Amino acid sequence: MKHVQSDMNVIDYFGPRVAKVTLEPDFVELLHNICLDSDIKHNHALVGLIKEENWIFDKLKSNNIDKKLCQYVNTYLESIDGGKYKKQIETYTSNEYVELQNSWYNKQVQFEYNPPHNHQEAADVVCVIFTKLNISETPHITYETNMGDYVHNGKLFFDYGWKDKDNFNKKLLEVNPKEGDMYIFPSSLIHYTEPVLGKEDYRYSISCNFCVLESLKRHTPQSHTAPRGVLF
């Protein structure tokens, strides 16, 4: 029996969207130098099993870098995934939607990793930027599994949904980070990192928490105001 001929297309994926931006090298170098110059420990506020986790929020603000990063997040909300603010953004008179609330960097070395977590209690949108990487393709240690030797190499994972629910949906988005890559995603999205295993391996990443402006949160488009007497 022949398959039915039709114009069949995937209409959309469920779940939040993750955006990727490749930053210009000079900007990445500036961000990395800020990491190297920072020595304010931030481990007490973070979940990572990482020794070097330092706060850089003030340095980003003093160099006006926060404004440039906010522009990327503004674009994400406007054109990629506005979430529950999509209707407000369509009629909002300003094109500024967020402000930077906090930022820190991680230097992840051998055996260190970030367990599954999200930033939902502290932010609305998050970005992760990779400024410097030295990841071995053949590290000293691998894990033997039923699928063969598995090499951990500091990958970033986004975790959404339940794989066993119906055996159709994709649960994990797996990312091999590269220098200059920036990923933007909603704060509620679970994410984590694998450890790097090479003795000389390391991975610098910057995390930024952004909050939607209160003026946007309070903004209600006139066309979406419910008429009196109408119940939903």
C-alpha cells in the first residue's frame, strides 16, 4: 500500500527555544580578560562543583558590557521566544525589555562539573558565554559503557520533558561549546555540564541572569483587555 501523498510539514517543536550567537573575537577577548581580572568568590550562591566561580557583575556594568548583552536578550525575546511576554512586547513603546541582574564566570577543570539546575528563582532569561576552551579529544580517562567508551568533554546539556512518557519526544539538547558561542534561553530550562577529564583541560564560561523590566511586566496591551462581563 502506497503512503498518502501530502504536503506534510512539522509545525513547531514543543518547549522553550534556545538561541545561539557567535560573538566577535575582540568582544570575547574583552570578556575573558574580565574573568582573569576578577577574584570575588561567588561559590556560596551557586550549585556548581567547581572551585573557581567568581563574580563579575560590577565589571560588566562599569564597562557598559551589560547594555550590549541586554541587546542580544532583547532580540531573543522579540524574535525567538518572548514566552508569556510576547503580546506585551508587540505593543510596548520601548525596545528595551531586560536588565542584567547578576553575572559570574566558571573555570571548569578536571573532574569539575555543574549538576542539573535552573535559574528560575533569580531571573527570567539566562545566557551562557564560552570565552576560552582547552578540551582534549582523547583525555586520559574515559568511561566504559554498554555503548563503548564514553568520553566526557565538557558538553553543555539542556534538559526538557520526559523521554519515557511517549517515546517520541526529544529530551536532551547536547551542545559542544566553542570559543565565542553564546546561548540564550529561559531561566526555567534545566541545564548542566559534563566534567572535563583531561589533566590540562579547562573551560571558561560566563553566566548572566537577566530580569524582564517591571514596566514591561505591568504593560497590558489594550487590544487584549477583556471586555466587562466576559469570563474566561
